[in-house]
Amino acid sequence: MRGVIEQALAVQSPLIVDGAMSTELERRGVDTANGLWSAAALIDSPQLVRDVHEAYFEAGANIAITDTYQANIPAFEKAGLTSEEAERLIGTAVTVALEARERYRRHRAVSNSKSREPSNASSPTCTRPLLVAGSVGPYGAFLADGSEYTGKYRLSDACYRDFHRRRMQILSDNGVDVFAFETMPNISEVRSLIGLLTDEFPDLEAWVSFSLHDSDHLCDGTALEKAATLADACSQISAIGVNCVQPNLVADAIARISAITAKPIIVYPNNGDVYHPDTKTWTHGSEALSLGRMALQWVDAGASLIGGCCRTSPADIHDLAATVHSQRPR
């Protein structure tokens, strides 16, 4: 049986992944300068999380990633919540993403009924696959010290599994279509996540996207080809790629991954600004990009799922969707 990513790509290729959650929440007045980062909005402003998801669907995204990158039970407990409250908030993250999808579908149905004009793949009147991916961020994100950009941490296989298990179960129970193992900086954690996926979640698939030190290596120094080989060997891994990286690393990363696997390649880089983990601030970078312009090169190189990560916006995703689908047949 074909997985959900493969089925969606049979309808539309490339698929468009959404962009940054935290940037949009900040624009809506949410303070994300804390250990929970964008997940803090799940406590007081879940409707704003839903609004951001809906904005990305309106912009042309096929895939919404839940606001659970940093939403894990230990992080919520560290912030003073109970484990029961933490579990409820992780479920809320899925609920608001699913609500955003349904709100968008209803809006699109109304638009369809009123419009007689032909539509393109980035317009709200076009039938296209819409998926919700459950974000499973790395243990390094819980440390909240920039470790997801260094990979300089090590746990036992059992400890990695214990850290991720409950969040993945809640994401699954609440109806995500696919897991997003994203911003993964070290090979040991990826190995444990793949083991957990196959042992305890046999009916769900996941994509794996790595955080890179350079176009050849994960942040922990592991060769990208070695990491891609590990992911390729798992039948439940439906796409392999990179995210939360500088855009100038993407094309070479695609080349290295495509030499290893025939699976779909997913890329969603940052906008090119530079993050400073010590101060948790950003500065404008010379790599700041037009996602649409760069995405055409990435599609030609072999990527079939493309979006944005930190500092990208619905406007960027609209540019991406409109450019890609105006240049390439679906």
C-alpha cells in the first residue's frame, strides 16, 4: 500500500510544506523568547496557532507541521505544568492544525462555488492534497541551548525512546497523517527514532530531515550519506532531507541524498538570516532568499517536497507555491 506522502505526490508534485510558526506567532504578539519557544502559544493562544496554520494553507501549502517541535512533556513540566496538562496541550496542537485544514477546506468550497475562473495549484480554489505532519523535534530542542545546531548530546537508546514516545503517541492518537522527524542533528537519535517508529508505530510513516554543519555532514559530524542510508533502509520513512539550514547548503545536500535513495527528498531551509543561540536572536544574513526562485533549482535537483523553516512567512510560501507551479506541470 502506498503511503500518504506517495499518494499526495501522485496528485501534486512538488508538495509545498509550510513555513515558520514562531515568526508568525511573534507577529501576532506572542512572546516566544522562552524555553517552550512557539509551543508557549498552545497554553494561552491556541487560536493563533490555528490561524497561522490556516494562513499557510491559504498561501498554498499542502502540509502543515504541528506546533510540537519544542512541545514535549519534560519541557512543559519544566515550565511548571503537570504531565496531564502537557499531554492535553500536545493534543491541542494537533486539534488546531486539523481545525485549520477544515476551515480552509470550507473556505475553498465557498470560493469554488462563487468562482468560474480556472485555478492554479497555489490558489484556494484548486483541489490539492492537505496533510498534517506531527512535528517531533530533537532532544536538543528540549535543552533550549542551541544543541539542535550542534548535536553535542548523547543519550542511550532507551532514553531517546522514552523522551519521544509519549509525544509521538499523542500525535498519533489525535490524528496526524505523518510524523516529521525534523532538525535532527545527530545520528544516534535518528537511529532510536526509527527503531521507535518501527517497533511501536507500525501504521504510521515519517519523514526525516537533518540539521547540517555543512552540505556533507550532520551537526554531529556524521556524513550525510551515512545518515541518509540509515533512513533509506526503513520502509516507514517516506521522505528524507534537510531543514533549518542555510539555503546555500540545500542543492549540494539534495545531490548527496539523491545518490543514496530513490525516496522523495524534502527540503525546508531557513530564510538566510543568522541565528545566535547564545542570545536567541537573529540578524539579517546575506543569504536571505526568494524561496520561489531558489525552489526551482531545488526541484530540478531532485526535491519533491519544499517549504520554509525559521523566519519564513506565508508570503514566502505563496511565492514558492506560485512560482513552482507556474513553471512546472502538476
